[in-house]
Amino acid sequence: SLRGSWRLCNGNGSVVLRGEVPGCVHTALHRRGLIQDPYYRFNDVLYRWISLDNWTYSRTFKTPFDIRTWQKVNLVFEGVDTVAQILINNITLGRTDNMFNRYSFDITSVIKEVNFVEVRFLSAVSYAAEQSRCHKAYSIPPACPPPVQKGECHANFIRKEQCSFSWDWGPSFPTQGIWKDVRIEAYNHYHLIYFSSTSFFVKSAQQWSLEIESIFDVVSSKPIAGLVTVNIPKLQTQQTFSVKLQPGEGSIVLLVNINKSSAVEAWWPNGHGKQTGYNMTTTFSMEAGYQIEKFSKAYFRTVELVQEPIPGSPGLSFYFRINGRPIFVKGSNWIPADSFQDRVTYDRLWLLLKSAADANMNALRVWGGGVYEQDEFYDICDEIGIMIWQDFMFACALYPTDQNYLESVRAEVSHQVRRLKSHPSIILWSGNNENEAAIASNWFSIPYADREVYIKDYVMLYVKNIREIVLNEDKSRPFIASSPTNGLESVKEGWLSQNPYDTHYGDTHFYDYSNDCWNWTVYPKTRFASEYGFQSWPSFSTIEKVSSTEDWSYTSNFSLHRQHHENGNDQMLQQIGHHFKLPQSTDPIKKFKDTIYLTQVMQAQCIKTETEFYRFSQSEIIKGEGHTMGALYWQLNDIWQAPSWASLEYGGKWKLLHYFAQNFFAPLLPVAYEDKGVLYIYGVSDLHVDHRLTLRVVAHAWSSLESVCTLVKDDVTVKAQSAVPIYKESINDFLERCRNCTRKSCVITFCLVGEDGLQSPTNHHFLSSLKDAVGLEKTQLSASVSQQDDTYVFVLQTTAVAPFVSLDVGSIKGRFSDNGFLMTEKKKVVVFYPWEPTSVEELEKSLTLTSLVDVV
């Protein structure tokens, strides 16, 4: 391995330092104290010079073996970011221009005992601009991001993380560096480059089989023969194959039939079963007398994307069947966890992904403007049952299709599919993010007469190249060309549908910042919601780390600078204003903190309303729409400390939305909505069997901790994996029954309770805006903290009903069992799960308790 310390210098040699590999220039400069934290205040703009310079990585190394004894020696880069010339001992080996590709250079004839290796980078920004200039035939929009994003231009002309040129939630840091492993490989005879296994269930034989593919480089001048043995001890399965490898690069595909008398445990998504994997050893013994042993895990699961007619509805369904069972997909969208990939450690990935699973998610979409994630990301998803919708890295833009570009993309796609296809967590390949919609809705104002050339490019890139390779490399999972798409209908219309947002087909993305988000009728009753969301600000403790005192107001230059979405800060205030009074405190810092709190409350409540709408629409068709089978809100995580759509802040802290997600994605949930003055409650279940439950509906007056009235409905049947109406009453009748209630003075809570401790979260339904609520009193909230094993118990007490109670322990890392809740009883117990050592004293000192009545 050539990991470790390299020499790093800029274009004119005025900056020289040591830099770690894997790594990038920015983190090297920061580690050496030559720049501040790139995320601090306005540094994203102040440090543009770093990306505009051309940097060179170099080092010498001694060859750790006798070079004369090896037939072939390669210099292998798992990832180069992005445009570079690679030299060894002053001889140019080749060039790189694709961050997502693996590069292997044959150095057999040039390697010595002591070697000097150099990677001379060219600024990605100037390269992209030059590529765009050279594309003379026609322009390929968009040229530049909107000014509010403070970004760089022509990201679509370089095969690099698209959001590194800026996005509407992220900064512009077009990095340079060796971002993945780099090593020397030496071998005689033959060498294994890729190894993968995918499972199939053969219905006719009622038997599982594994397809194992191995890609080799054979050095000898004539074919070599030998035996391959595959052994899965736990499944009493062992098979030996005789194989022959031709000279050069080639693949062998083996079909292993699993012993029928072994009970195979399938891999299931989170909440639906276990994530069983089986240890497998594959041994290659070739005539050269040199053995390769490959240890891996074999997983068994099938995935189908079902698109078929629905009775009583035009269009087609769009849902996933895993191991033959329809699964309602619950989750979010994943963006890169940092602008600097070398800072994304295993622990960081584990924390973010575990937080997704802990919020009852079973899926994430790896969005197409970031990176194909590291192996560990998919390993963790395999382990905890997070299904992955995997985009290819193309987003919100049109792309060139000249020969060089297509060749680079083809290499990228086959590399990534080979690298990733063994992961059972990946359930879908998707060609791009929003590019079908971009052409269909004419985002880039292309004259109608010129459309054809762009449509032709689109089909060329995603269908004739990417799709061809994917179908060829991986027959175990579905492929769609874009998201949103109309699926088979888009295919029928020549891969570009007239309206990719049609609710009768495929998936939809939906954003609306002006209408009242508590009004469920504004949401599309779609087959599958793969993107939807609202912004909020991260907690003060997260902002504090990258700002200074004068930044701490909602209208400061810093607050404007951090907001990369046009009018985003105003849109949040507008949305808050529908239902809450805006903060008026004369203390500027209190006002800022109150505003942050309200943006989080509003975001949580908006996405709760929308997600519950998608969940209760899964079993019904109304006016030809419905059968919604997926809800992936935008977005899970943050790339830096800024206002965004995320539910997890940079650093992993849970926003109120993430706590709400834990409830609105619960496997069993009662959901209420009002339609024309009638209150409906649905029982939503992801459980595999029907349950007979009790529904408790309680009315609380804002002015009292005693409930006004309680309705208990026994023998409510909530059906397995469906959403059924379980209660219906007009609000007027309800208020008459609960004599002392009006819309403004009361709130309704409800939950489902069954045998054996089966219980849903308690849900709430507001009868009016909270700014109109009558009887809300200033409350005394207090908490006592005690330690219990490795968790901490907070006992909360209140003197009055408290809406949206938020516990915040500043920058102490960890999460609560519940947060942002409606407190209708004197006492509530909340558990804190620390992610690092802390103490009762530290927690007490850091704790702030806020509820809606604390906002002035």
C-alpha cells in the first residue's frame, strides 16, 4: 500500500507540505494549520484559491520485493479526484479524469528498487470550463449554478461529485486528491480483480442459487486450467467446478445450487425479518500451483419492481416486492456526509445509518449528485437492513455524449456495478436524478426546435450505455433510467415521458413551500414518493461551532450566506407563520434560538403530515390515485452546518424531524386527517399479521392536564401491511360529545394498544392553528437526570400542557428516546443514549428545555 504521508505542493511551488493519502488538499492544509476549518463562517468563498490552483502529490518508495521475480506489476488507484497525470520515475503512465473510476497502470517495465511517483493534478474548475469551451456544437446546460449557491460552473463536464461545485444545501469545495486506496500489486500467472455473488430463487426447482462472478487478469501467454471450490458450511453446500482462464482479462461465472435440505434464511429489510448472511469460502486452485482463497458473505433475497395495472385506476403500480412480499418503503435520501470524503469515517457512517434504522427506516436513496458510497456504507446497510435505491452520479443537468466522455462513463459504470452488486441492500439502479424531468419540464429553456438533440443525448447516455452495461453486468435487480420517472410508461414514450410527475405511474418528487403544509390535500396521491421535504435550521450548538457572536441572528450576513436555496429563510418564516406566532423577543440571541426551534417544529410537523398522508394512501384508490408504496423524504443527513432539508445535523445530532420520523415510520400507527369537517383515523401497519387492537381517542384542553374526554373503541382490526379506516366522526359531533371543547381550546391524541405489550406511538391531531389556541398557559418545565447503566434517565415534569417539548443538551453527542412531543401529563420519562462518555453533571449543565409557550 502507498497510503500514508506524501509531499504536496501547489502550482508555483510556493506552498509545500505533507498530505495524507487517502486525502485531499483542503484537509492537508487544515491539518497543518495553514488554513482554518473550511466550514468556519465565510471560508467556503475565501478558500476558492485552493480549488483553482493545480496541486501535485509525490513520494518515493522502496519496492518491498525483488522486481525480477514477478511477471506483472501494477500501480492501482481505487480513486483519484479527479484530473491528473500519473508519473513514475519521470515516465508518464497515463491520465485520470473520472473520480468514480478505478485506474490500474502496468509498471512492470519501469519499476526500480527505489521509485518516485507523482500525481500532477489539474484544477477541476478550470478543466470543466475548458471541456465546456471545447464542446462547440451546442451548449449543454446548465452553465452555472444560481448565484445564491456561490458555486463553480460546468460541473456536468467533469466526472466528479456534482455537488462539490455547490448545491442548494451545500458549499462549493471542488477537491483535489487521492481520495481512495493506492497500492502496488505484483503477481505471476493470474490475479483476481473483482469477485461478486448475487442470489436467485429458481421457482421451478424451489431452490436458491448463487451466481458467482470472478474477473481475472491472466499473465501467462497460454490458457491456465484448474478447479474452483465454493463452500458454504452452514448450508451444507459445497461445489467444485473445473475452469479455464484465457490470457488477458476475462471473467468466469459459476452457478452454485444451494443444498435443498438446508433451510435458507433470507435477507430482510429492517422491520421485516433478519439480515442473515452466510460465510462463504471460494478457493481457486490453478495448475500454476498458486491458490487464491476468497472469504465473503452470501446473502439470499429477491427483489422485484412491480409495475402492473391496478383495478379502478388508470396507470400502473410502482412498488417493491422483497422475497415475494410487498414492502412499503420508508426512509429518506442520502447525500455525501462531508465535502471532504477522507473525513467520512466508518464511525460516522455507522452513526448516521444506525440513526436511520433507529427511526424505523428501511430504505435510503443514494442520490445522484454525490458519490458512489464507500464499501463500508453498503456493508452497514447489509447488516442493519437498509435497502438502497442507488442512483448513478448524474443530477439536475444535461450531459455531453462525445466518445471520450461515454468511454469514461462506461468504465465507471461497469466498475461500480462490479464493486457493489454483491450487496443485498441495493435493490435498484437508477440512471440519474431529475434529468428526465429537466427535459420534459424544460428547466433550461431549450427552444422546442432544439429538443431532439438533447433527447438523443439522454437516450444515448442512460439507455444505450448505462442501462446496457447494468443489464449485462447484473441481472439480479431492476433498473430505471431516472427519478422521478413514469417507469414502464416512460419507456413506452421513448424513455422521456411528457410528464414524469404523473401520479398514476412511477415515482414523484414534490416540493411546495408556499401552501400550508398542514393541509394534506396539496400533496400528490402518488404511487411512490421518492423526494419531498421542507427546510429547517440546525441547532444553535451546531451553528455555534462555525460562527461568531455577530452571526447569531436570523438575518445576519452569515445566516444569508449559509442559505443556498433562493428565499429559503423567508419560506421557513412564511410556513411557520401559517400556524405559529413568530418570535418577537428583544434579546437577539433568544430570538435567533426561538426561530431555530420553530423552524425545526415546523419542518417536523410538515413532513409528518405529508408522510402520514403517503402511508394512509397505501391501500386505497381515490379518483384513480393512490396505492402509495414508498415515502423517502428529502433528506437524511447534512454535508455542513447550514439550513437544509436534513433530519440529521452535520455531526449526527437528531433534529426534531428525526424524532418525529421515529413515530411516523413506526410499524404500527394510527393516522388522523380531516376532510370536510369529518375526522378520520386510519390504522397503518407494516406488521405481517392482522391484529385486534383497542383505539383510545382522548381530547385534552390546552388549559388543563386532566383529559376532557376519552373514547375507547375495542376490537379494532388493523390488517397486516395495509392502511384501513378504523374511526370516523364529524368534528362537531366530537366537540358536542366532549362538552368543554372547542376547536381552539382542545387537541386530540390517540393510540392503538394490543396484547403482549403491542402499542403504537401516541399521535396527535390539531383542531386549529396553535397561534389561535385558547388556554395555553406558561408552564414550568423541569427535569431531573439520573444514570442507569450506560444510559441517562430524564424525568420531566410540567405544570401545564406543553406542546413540542424539546430537550437539548448542546454539543453532548447522543440522542433521546423521544423529543418534540406534546406533553399532556404531569410526568414523562425520556431516556438519553450517549454516543460518547458523559455524566449527570454535564447533562444537567447543558440541558435546555423548550416548549412552544417559551417562544415569545
